[in-house]
Amino acid sequence: MQKLILLGLATVLSFSSCISKKKYDMLQTDLDTKQEEISKRDLELNRYAERLADCERREASLQGRVDNVQTQVQIREEQIQDLKKQRDQSVQAVGDLTVLSQGANNNIGNTLKQLEGKDKYIRLLQNAKSKADSINLALAVNLKQVLRDGIDDADVDIKVDKTVVYINLSDKMLYKSGSYQITDRAGEVLQKIATIAKSRPNLELMVEGYTDNDPINSACVKDNWDLSVLRSTSVVKALQETYGIDPNRLIAAGRGQYNTLASNATAEGKSTNRRTRIILLPKLNEFYDLLDPTKIPE
């Protein structure tokens, strides 16, 4: 009996074991199917995610373009408003011009007459300058021709500066060393200058004395200011007393050690600065005649 029971139990257990294995295989197959479907769904989900991201990028790009267009529209609107304001201002200005009074027209006429008068005076000044330049150029040429013979060019320098002609004479040619007494050689130059001056009675002669910066103090000369004045006075007296120039045309001036032409740091520079300058000036009354408005050329 026991053997029958045990055999029955074994049969039952064997049958149960067979059923469980079959069911397990079915479940395993179903599981594999589900996992395959899940993998497919994951792939589809990834594709949808990529499409969504692409759509978001396109949306952002479109939004940027929309914002840019809106900005451009705003700028154009502001420009249109500015143009309208300018138009209104122009219309107002034209309106103001159209209501000019007769008095304003008269003022314009007077202004034009004044401008015409100024234009004539400008022509007068231009003609006066041209005339003065021509006179000075001719004077400088004559002086160079007269002084050229027998005189070292290094001792005489003739220039035209603005409205005047001037002659720089070195001190070694005019004076004895450290003195204001005129040398015999200076007489030759002063004689030629006097000849030119006599031929042009409308000119005045201003004589300027210059020194270097070496200090001087003697019984007759206190300092460089004193020496420069004494030297110019000696030349003026010689032109008057020896060469017959009208003293009313002569001016003596001393510039001392100032208004240098070169540095006093070298012997050559000091030699350049020790000089006497004779300036040929137009008489003031004749100069002002050139500027007389009543003599404006038509």
C-alpha cells in the first residue's frame, strides 16, 4: 500500500514538474517578446525625442528672426518719426521765410552793400600789399647790386621781411673791437646805403644795434644795452653828418643782447649776434595813404 502511495506521489510530482517547465518556457518566450517590444518602443522614443529637439531648435531660430524683424520695424518707425519731425521743421522754416517783412528785406540789402564795401577794401589791401612787395623787392635788388662790389657777402645780409627791407651788418666790419667807433671800412658800406636812401626819400631808416651776451663795463659803456644804443647812434650820426641823410628820416635803437639769431654758446654764434641792422621803412603817412578807403580802385 505504501508503495502504491509513493508511486502515486512520484507520478504526481513528475507531472507537476513537466507542467512547470512548459509554463516557464512560455513565460520566457513572452518575456522575450515583451523585451523586444520595449526595445522597439525605446528606439521610437529616441526618434521622437530627436524630432522634438529639432523642432525646439527651429522654434528658437524662428523666434530670433521674429525678434530681429520686430527690432527692425521699431527702428524704421523711429526713423519715420524723425523724418516727420524734420519735415515739419522744414515746413515751419519755409513758412517763416515766406513771412519776411519788408524791413528784413531792407536789412538784407544793407548787408549786401556793406559786403560790397568790404570787398572793395579787401581789394585795396591786396593792391597795397602787392605794391609794397614790388617796391621792397626792387629795393632789395638795387641794394644787392650796389653793395655787391668789394664787400664780403658774409659781412652783409640783405633780406625782405614782410613789409620792410633790412640789412644786417657784422660788427667786425662796422666797429673796432669792443667799441662803438666806426671803422674806415664801414664808411664804404654806409656811403652806398646812403646813396640808395637819397634816391628814395619816401623811406625812413631805423638803425638797430645788437650785442652778444658777454658782459661789458667800462668808463664809457655800462652794459650791453648801452653798447647797442651807442653803436646804433654812431651809425645814425655818420649817415646824417658824413653822408647827408635828413635826420628826420633816421631812428636809432638798441636791442642789447636779446633777439638773437644764433646761440651764444659758441664763438660763431656770438659773432652772428653781434650785428647792426638797418631797416628801410615806408613813411607812416605814405603807408596810410595806401590804405585810404577813398582810393579804393574800381
